[in-house]
Amino acid sequence: MKRLNNKVALVTGGSRGIGKGIALRLAEEGALVVVHYGNRRDAADDVVQTIQVQGGRAIALGAGLESVDGAKGLIHSLKEELLRVTGDQHFDILVNNAGIGTSKTFEETTEESFDELLAVNVKAPFFLVQQALPLLRDGGRIVNISSGVTRIAYPHIMAYNITKGAINTFTLHLAKLLGPRGITVNAVLPGIVDTDVNAAWLHTPEGQQHAAEMSALGRIGQPSDIADVVAFLSSSDGRWVTGQMVDATGGSHL
């Protein structure tokens, strides 16, 4: 039996990379998946089509998450689409995956780039959860995608690392807040994952070797490695896990 039958999941940034892997995995488990995208409608439509071809259910929703208005707009659209598709505006699983990275070092980071990282990586999930809570069913799941850089020193992208540290703190306190409703809240901490964001440097012999050597398991992470952890936390199997930072780095820098 599929673990997420009759569940509805919203995956932000679900059109590519780790988010795409998560969307496909939750759909495989039986969930109706709402694939959020920022500006890549074509990529989101491709994910939806893939899910439907495989016998699953999915819809695409676009929204910029750089502002509180964007979060409000996404939730408003979510309500309308769920009413249309299911006859109910409530849902069960929220995966806060959308985020941006940086290639700027500590010395190169400007106030503008710092503020952009905070807006997308911290403010967006904070206010999205705030807006979504009236629609999230009791006993639901929130999974935040953080990063292994919150335990591994990587100072040359410090501004990004700070935003993921904030997500860990958000996860801990939100789990305590929502515990009385039976809603679990956890963070998943990926390491280096083979996505198009990393392709430029990772798809070289040097990059492949460097990334594989970081992991105790001697290989590069795949989106499915992260998606499987998210699926566990989203299911009834993860019902007794909350407020946790789940390392999914393949044992990087042990």
C-alpha cells in the first residue's frame, strides 16, 4: 500500500533539482503533489506530466517567494486549485525546498545579495508556513530543506550558510509550537547533490572526485537520496520524529 494515499503535498521549488526529486517521490507514494515554481513554468509542467504518465496526480502553481505577498499569493492559489481538484482546501504536507545559493565569498557579499538570500531562504518559508497553517491538517507534516553546511565549516559561502542555520532554528521552534496539533516539523540536511545547479563544476573529473571523496560512502548524492528521506518524514512511518535535523550528506566530513 502506498504510504501517502489520499494526502496532498505542496513542494516549493518543485520544478527541478532536489525539489523535482521530492515531488516525484511523494507522487509515487500516492500523494497529490502541488509542484510550485518561481519562473520555470515549462519545467514544472514537465514534472506534472511525468507524474501523470506514471499514474500519479499533480498540478503546477507559480509564485515568487521573495516577499510576503508572494507567500500569500501562493496560498490563495493553492486554496482555489485544491477546491477545484479535490473539493477541499486543506492539505497534509508542506516541503519548504525553494531556495537560492551564492558564489560570493564572505568578502564579496553585498548588502543586496545578503538581503536576497535572507528573503528567499528564510523569510519565504517563515511566512509561507504562517499563511499555510490554517489549511494544514492536524497530524500533518512540514519538512524544511536545510544544508550540511550547518555542521560543516564552509566559510567562503557564509551568507548562504547563515540562512540555512536559521532554517534549523525555525524547524526546532516550529516543532514545539505545532506539536499539540500533531504536526511534525523536521529539517533535511543534504550535502553535495548532482543537480543542474552544481553541474558546471560537478560534471568535471576534478569535481566528481572532490565531491565523492567528501562522502564516507564514496559517491555523489542524487536527488532521490534526499527525496527518500523526505518521503519517510512525510509518512506515518515518521510520526515519532519531530524537531530534528536529519543529516543526508552521505557522511560528508565525518
